[in-house]
Amino acid sequence: MAALYKTPGVYIEEISTLPPSVAEVATAVPAFVGYTATGPADSADPLVVRIETMLDFTSTFGGARPVAFKVTAPAVAGGDPTVTMTSSPTGFSLYYAISHYFKNGGGPCYVVSVGNYQDKAAPNKARFSAGVAALEKEDEPTLIVLTDAAATLGTTDYYALCGEALMQCRKLGDRFAILDVHQGDVTKFRNDSNLSANLMYGAAYHPYLQTSMSWEYADADITVARGATADVSGTLPLGGSNGIVVSFTGASGSTPLVAVTFAGSMIAFAIAGGTLTISGVKGSTANDVVAAWATFMAGAATAGFDIAKAGDGTAAIAAADVAETPVPLPAPATETLATVKSSDTSLYNKAAALLGNLYVTLPPSAAIAGIYARVDREQGVWKAPGNVGVLATIAPVAKITNDQQDNLNVDPTAGKSINAIRAFTGKGTLVWGARTLAGNDNEWRYVSVRRLFITIEESTRKATAFAVFEPNDSTTWLKVKAMIESYLYGLWERGALAGSKPESAYFVHVGLGKTMTPDDVLNGRMIVEIGVAAVRPAEFIVLRFSHKLQTE
């Protein structure tokens, strides 16, 4: 409607001639759920934070939970120490999962902290469920990753949580779940009733990965054991200030005992089983005992015992038998890697090298999320995330043969396809599968197809929001149709849609008599029908050979 002008003059009116456009939503923004160093208390609500780098994560949530080790010094000088893990590394793997994600090409992501390492309450499924539920309020995440739950929860609880994640993906229609086969048990995975619905909204990967990341530890938490070679000394006074002092020097685990027998015609000594027995002390002073001990020492092994006088040695050693009494040995000083860093540099360096070679084993879902982000960025969400190298990984924890993958890829009973991760000579570790859990579904069999439709649906839904409350007439319909067709044409040009020409790749229908009835218009409904021919991955490459007969 032309403006009603009342004052003479020159007026400028800008008329919009270009249709609105579809801005494509982000395709790979994962949300990780798990425990962090500085997360909420057990009774608090989950904390949801968007991060872009590993530095963001450590600044907000802290580092990894340190793992405790024991270093045993070599028995022979110049030898190599041994390192053993003294605290279980299971659980609390979110720090390592986020790191593995970024190392595989990941970008911005969400972290849902459901608790902290210091909580007295043990990690439990209820906290993880609260974290998944908190994600429903966030619009940007497009992937749900439960790596920490796979490393922390039991099988039943973990698969129940996976079922909740799949249900949220189906309800919102804008996200996809990346699951792990808990502890590598394929049979339990396929038989679990929690994984029986919404299968087209998730994919599973197997087996776990031995990463190239070392465990985080603190030098002060690494105890150093010297074995039985470090001797300690203790003393036992007998007879008061002018009596004797029995001393013992030996291994820290020794239990030396001293006994005194009053009866006897002369002072004598006997050592057996770590016990020194002094007999015949009737009427003898401490000086007499010390003199007799000097004679005994000249012709017998003392097994670490020694006797010296206290004061002037004039006191009687005993007036009656003295039962076996232990010589108190001080506990050896506790050594850690921090205390030997300057005092025993050789041991420290050798131990640090061994600790650096103890690598973290993780469920693969975090690395797969990074691969999704990398493939989307470099090629597009329509490219199947398969035949792609897994970075920062030494090898899968189990080798999978072609026969074993036959069973993983196709499940005729439940349709739960599992994508294998395999090591190939000369190629390294590759993702060798691109199916959703709905492996028997012709429409939603492939991860790339499902995620492409999620992207198209979410992008067009947000772009058409301008038409809400606009006149439901041909002018608005034309704008919406032109906008969506322009977007789909761009996808076709980039190779996302199949077809030799645009008409074969997609269609957009809208209008009275096409997609709407007069009743729809009266009730305020504008219905747009969109058809898309998505490209599908060439999962099986078949090369047919035959003998060509010689003709001349």
C-alpha cells in the first residue's frame, strides 16, 4: 500500500525484490555429557557450557582426574624401574574424550557437566539422565555423545541412557546420537530392549580405541618403592639409664625381637628367627653384658643386632625374665616422584618415560564426533563419514576381520547395524562403516542421508519463520518456494543431491489445490511439500572381470 504523503517533497522507498534466503545451520555441534573437575555438586542442576577449544574446557571445568601409579625402583643399580597403576582409570573420561574430539578435527561443542570428581556420591545414571534432559533446552547441538557414560556406567544403565538420547533426537528432530558398544559386547548391545526404537537417529561404533594420549598424573601422587634394599635402624633401651641399648639395622620389613632370661650360670647369646635371646644375666651389670657381646661378635653372625652400654653401664641388666620385646623400627620415608626429581634424576627420567608410554583407552564416540565435524567442514554433511582416518589413535583394541564385520554391518533380526573401526596395513585406523542403527531401513540406512535431511529440515524450518503471520496468499507462497528452491539448487550444485538436472534432484510444491485446501487456508495452515533425492554412499564396490577370448 502506498504511503499517504501530505507534505510536498521527495521521498525514497526501497522495494525488496530478492526473495529471502536459507542460512544453513551448523551440522556438527556435539554435546558431551559427563563429570568434570569443577562441575556442579551432586544435588545441583547440570551445567551446560559452549566451548570452542581445549583451553576453554580446562579454563571452565579444570583438567583430568589424576591417575595414581607406583614406581618400583630397580633392584640393580642402573636397571629400569617398573610402573603399575594403583587407581582404576575407569570413569571420569570426559577430559580425554574432549581432547580426542578436538584432535580429530572437532570444532565448537557443548559440555554438560553433571558432577565433579570430589563428590562423595558415586557416579550414577540419574545424573547423566539429568544432563541429557538439560540438552533439550539447547537449540544449537546437533550430536549427542555419551563417552563418559560408556566409561562410567554399567551396561544396563548405559543403554537405558542411550535410549533416552535417541528419544530426544526423535522428539526434536534436529540432532543425532553417536553410541558406543559397551565394553565391546555386541550381543548385549543388540539384545538390549532400550535400543529398540528411534534407531534412525543414532549410530554405533566398535571397538574401543587405544589413543596416543597419556594419562594425566601429578608427581606427588606417584609413590616410589625402593624394595627391601633400603635398611632402617632402631634401638631398644633395657635396664634404665645405665643399662644397655640393643640396636638393630635391617630391611624395613623386619620384625626384630629381644628376650632376656634371668637364670643361667654365665652370659650367653642366641639369635634365631629374628629374635635375640640374652641368657644368664643373674647378678650381671650392663658392662658385663657388653663385654660378653664383644666376645660373641668375634665368632658369630649378629644378624643386624648390636649391644652398647647406656650411661656408665653399672646397672643390673634384669632382675627377672624379660619377654620378647620388639625393637621399634621407624617407617621408611615415603618417596614420591616429586621428592626424587632432584635427588635421583635418573630414576625420575626413566619413570617419566614409562608413564608417558601408558596410553588412554577410550570408547570411540568422541573421536567419531570429531570426524563428523571434519568431514562436514571439508566435504559436506552429505559425505558419508567412512573410509576416514581416526587421528591420535594407535590402534583399535581388537582386530576385526571381514567375516566379523559381516555380522556387524547387517543384522537381519533387529536391524542394529554397528560400524566397525579397523586397522589396515599402510593406511592406519579407519572408520569402516557409515550406517545408522536402522540398518534394515531403506530410507534411513545411512548416517549421511539421515544427517542431510536433519540439516535441510532444520535450515528450512528456521528460514521460513518469517512467514508466520504473513498473509497466506500466493505472494507469500512464491517467496517461500523461491527461497527453498534456491537453497536446494545450491545443495545440488555442491553434490549433495542426486540427479543430472535440478528437476531430478528435488521439488518444492506449495499452493491452493496443490498442497492446501480452502479449509487449510481458513485455518491458517501453509503447507509446503519438499522432495529431495539424497546421494547415497557407494558402500559396495563391485568389479566384474571376465576372460576375453583371443580373436586373432
